[in-house]
Amino acid sequence: MDKQGFGGPSEDGERTAWYERQIDWDAVGDRQESADYEEDIDWDAVEEKVDEIINEYDGDSGALIEVLHEVQELVGYLPQRVQVRVADRLGLSVSEVYSVVTFYSLFSLKPKGENHITVCKGTACYVRGAAQLIEELENQLGISVGDTTSDGKFSLEVVRCLGACGLGPVAMVNNEDVFARITVDQVSDMLQQYED
Amino acid sequence: MVTPHRVLVCHETPCVARGAVGLHAAFRREIDRLGLDHVSLEISGCHGHGLCSQGPSVVVEPSGFFYNGIQPPDAEVIVREHLSGGRPVQHLFHRDPVTGRTAARYADVDFFRRQRRVALRNCGRINPEKIEHYVDRGGYGALQLVLSTMRPEDVIELVEDSGLRGRGGAGFPTGRKWRFARRSSSDVKYVVCNADEGNPGAFTDRSVLEGDPHAVVEGMIIAGYAVGARRGYLYIRAEYPLAVRRVQKAIEDARDKGFLGSDLLGSGFSFDLEIKEGAGAFVCGEETALLASIQSRRGMPRPRPPFPTDVGLGGKPTVINNVKTLAFVPVIVDRGPGWFSSLGTPQSAGTAVFALTGNIRYSGLVEVPMGTPLAEIIDIGGGIPDGRKVKAVHTGGPAGGSLPADRLDAPVDYEALQELGSTMGSGGMLVLDEDACMVDVARFFMDFACSESCGQCAPCRLGTGQMVRILTRIATGRGAREDLVLLREVADTVKHASLCGLGQTCSNPVLATLEYFKEEYLAHIREGKCPLGVCEVRASVRPGEQGREFQPGGLPAGGVGANLKGGCP
């Protein structure tokens, strides 16, 4: 079945034309200040892939969230430069793209660590000590929730419910390895597994 | 001729976390090694509802022998002794961790025996990735009946007669909603399944989607036929990747079998489904926000009316139903509306599914007839561990309230719970023992509401932040008696002045604890600390707290909507 969007290029056609007349998008992209972790990115290659993703959705602005999911999968996060590209190709303004990126908690403006730790802070995990677990992880990693360690090895995120309440408190690494009923004492062992 | 056996290894999130994949592989190896042709090995959704903390669990059909908490070496024993030798392995049967009693069969386990499983009828009994299993258990029979013998109006009447009400929390009569959408004149209409189960501590929708996805698909097709829609969307949380995968497979298989696509079963009716993934925003469970999100916009609710049944996706009439609501539909068609309504109370028909969590012996899913007292559900869950006493039961998550121990005779029923200041909610039931601090509980939910507020309307954006500040002040021993007056005032304002359901209900946890546990608030203020020592421990570690100062009267740093990324006080 074909993907079907709402809105879409036809509805927004006029607006797209307006933006294209007003802004030199490549210049906007080039002017972005880049952070350290962005220096190694091959932007041309990334933008080419971004265009491919968008083509799969026929440039439908109603598929913005799907596009952002796929782009984030590709780059690891959503750098400004990529947001500009997405906006351009979908016929949206950068502010519209940015407003969606910042609205949803799964979209990230910063790269994640090699090992991404998510700790559940759902109700059941909370009453069983998730908060202490989070504090211990913050202490041992030396970062706050939402950040990445300076060596890029670990990042820490809190989610609202992984739906494994019977196993709480629960932490998950790289969306694969689940650590159930984890206690503060077990944190260093858990991190050790990913040190190398 | 040897009786065919089917081995079902649970492959839901908790069991996978406890080694179900390795266990499945061990079964495979041993079955192949012994060349047992009469044994089929399958994965299944959750059959250990309530026993998830003791998995991985395995059921051997047709007799329903139930092994739990077993390891790969045990698989070899079971294959050799039970499947090959015909001697079930007693010492590996599920053993109740409390009474020590073993239960040989699934149906003997107390936890299941006392339930009435309707929405969960197939969970754990079939391989959710095989459409044949669903069909074997009568699946898609309702659809065939509907398409061959009923007019759309008949279907709506049948659902109205059954008394089915929305299981997302609000409890709006499903049949009436369908009728509104049917009446809306438009050539294009949509059906949407709301599977944005963001309520922390609820996983009922996930379990249905992972354990019996075809029930939801079938329910949606019937809904589409009833209202005159040709297309439907399932809006599923991106945090549920397994559910997304299973539903995707179900859609494809249903399409292959002719249950989805054009001219279904020769009826002339065409219908197809597509999944839309969320991106992590609790407010998208609110129906108008959900519609915005499906269309790739910020999930901002809008005022109603117009209701989605008139103006929904792309401006077209749209019916939005919860996962469990839709999963009920095929059974109601199969067994008749009278059967369904006889299960519950006059006002609340059918069964209720709860995710039982917190200080309870068996965390997991419980399905009971409406009208069952809360106390009985706790009892089914094995009570409170370690000889402690129950202090409160919280239903409805951030929109609900905590009821004290002396109100647990209250029946599970939309109106009864609402009258007591709680709500049915979408399926979360948190049990708290005497070590829980109710101020902490209120603060947990308010913190949640604050960070999930979309920031669009002032009462919710600012009010939730102010309530978190007041609650934190009280929790950390810096509160004054006047704070309670202020807290109630802010709570009432947010409740009455907010735009959408999130704002209108998020005061409930505060109001209910003020009603039933006021003494605890006073004790914090009087003693200058948390009497149970709970609040201090947790005060320092809330995410989003570090290094951010709330600007009274102003927007959180980052502007509107920044609440979502941890801009709360």
C-alpha cells in the first residue's frame, strides 16, 4: 500500500515556492556553527542519504516525523544542518521542523554515546528505587540525565515507562540489553560490561 | 498416532529480558536432535500475566502444562521427559513463590483462575506472528459474519447494545461514537487506533498488541465497516518496537489472506491499515493531539467541538478508539451484546484490564468483570509482600487518584471511581504499601504532568510547574500550612481552566491525596521533613532539575513546549 500523507506538497506548494525564493538554503547550511563532534561528519554524504529518505516519502511534509525518525537513525541525532535540509526538501520552514524536533522527546539535538543507557522512571520503577538508580548512574558517569560522557562512551536518558513493570527498576542499554531489578550496588558491574 | 504438542515460549519484553530467546533456542536444538515431529515450537505473547517477574514462562498445549522460571538446561529435560517420554516434569512446574504450591496447569494457577479473560483471550495461547493460530481460535469469524450478514447500522446497534465504553479512560460509549462518525457526511472517513500508551505504569495495550495483534486489526476493520471508513491508522508509541513489529506482520498477513485490501471477502467493502509511530509525547494520547501528531505536527490538542467524529484527520470524520476497546469488538460480535453486558455492571459493561504494579506480589495483567472490588484485585495479585499492609491504590495514572485502604471495597466502574475522586484510567493500577509517602506520589505524578504539558495553555503550563514547586517545598520540609490552601487553589484552577484532558485531569492525584491523606501533608509541614524519609532521598535526583531555575510568571527557558525537555522546576 502506498504511504498516504495529509497536507503534502500540493497543499504547501505555494508556501514552498515562497521559501525557495527567499532563502539560499545551502548558504544557511554552511553558516551553521559546528560542534566538536560534528567535525568528522561527511555532510555531503549525509545530505545525499537524507534526500534519499525524503524521496521515499515523495517529499510529503505529512511524513515529517517518519523522516526525522529515519534521519536520526542514520546520523544518531538531528544536527541543525540536517534539519535545514529536511525543511528545504519537504517544503517546510526550519522553524516548523525545529518545533517538531523539540516537541518530541525521542528526537535528540545531541549525539548519543556509544552505549546509550535508558532508565525507566515509570510509576512501578519509581516506587522501587529508580530515582536512586539514576542518581548512582549520574555519579558514576559524571554526567546528568540527557548528556553524553566526554569520551563519548555513555549517554544517559530517562524514559517514562518501558512496560516491564514486574521487573522494576529496569535499565536498558542500547535498546537491547535489559537489566531487571537492578540495584545501586550493581551499577558499576553493569557499566563495566561496556567499558571496552 | 502421537498427540501433536505445541510448546509456547513467551517472547514478551519481560520474559525476553530474563532469557526467553536462549530458552527457545535450547528447545529448538533438543526437539530437532530427538527428531520430534509431533512437537511444534512457537513463540507467544505474555501468558505469565502477573508472573512476569518470574519468567521466562513456557506453556505446553494441548493440556496447558505450565513451566515457569526455567533455564536452557531445563528445556532439555522437558523435551526428553515430557514431549518425548510423555511424563510432565513436576519439579519444573510453576511454583507459587509465597505458598510454595506447584500448579501443573496454566488454569490451576490462582492468579489466572480468578480472572475473566476477554480482551486477553488469546494472549499467551497463540503465536501472535501466525495468523493461522488466530483463525484457529475463531479469529476473523466476526468479520466474516459482519460482512456477510450485517448492515453497518446493525453493527453500530450491536455495539451500542453491548454497552461497550472506551477503555482509554474517558469511558465514552463506543457505539455512540461510531454513530456520530457514521452520520457525518463525507466521502472519506478514518478509523484510528490509539495505542499511545504513555501512562507510566500501564502496559495493557502493549500486551494486547504484542500478544494478539489480529484482534485489534479485526476490531478496526469492523469499525471501518460500521462508520464507512476505508482506511485506518494505528498510532503506536515508538517506545514499543516489538508491538510495532508484531502489528506490522499482522497487517501484512491479514492483507495476504484478503482480510485487508479491496473488496474484502467479496463484500465490496475495502479497507486497509497503516502504522504511524509516535515520537515520545504523553499528550499525544489526547485525541486531538494524536491527530496532529499523525499528521507530523507538534502534538498540540485543540478545543473540542468540533469532535474528531466530525473533523478529524485531514479535516475528515475520524473515529479514535483505544486498543482494548477494539480488541473487544470481535468477541462482542461473536458472542452477542447480551453476553458482554452481562459481564459487568449496568453502567459499565464487560471486563476491565489492569496492569497491576507497585508493592504487590505479582506484577502483571489482571482482567476482571467490571464491578469487581479493588480489594479483590489486590487479592488476585497475591496481596502485599513481606507482611506489610496496603496503604493506597492508585488507578488512572497522572489523571487518577489514590484511594485509601478503607475505600478498597469500591467497585471497578467508571462512575463509582469518579465519585471517589479517582478514575478508571487506561489500565494502570499502582498498589502502595505503608512505606509509601503520598506527598511523594502526588509529586511524582505532578512532575510527570509538568514535563509532559504541551505548554500551549497557561493554566496547565504554569499551574503544573507551580504545583511541583509547592509539593517540593512541602516534601523537603520547607512547607507552610498556607501552602495547602494555595495548592488546592492552583489545582482547582488547572482542573477547570485547562484546554485539554491532560490539564483538566492532572490535578486529580493532588486533590485525591489532599482529600484522603491530608494528615501526611500536615506531618511534613509540622515535622519539617518527610516522616517516612522518602521525599528527601528522591528530592535531589529528579531529571531536569539540575541547573535550571524556573522563571516565575515567565516561560521556561526555551519557550513554549520546553516543559517537555525537562524545563520543569
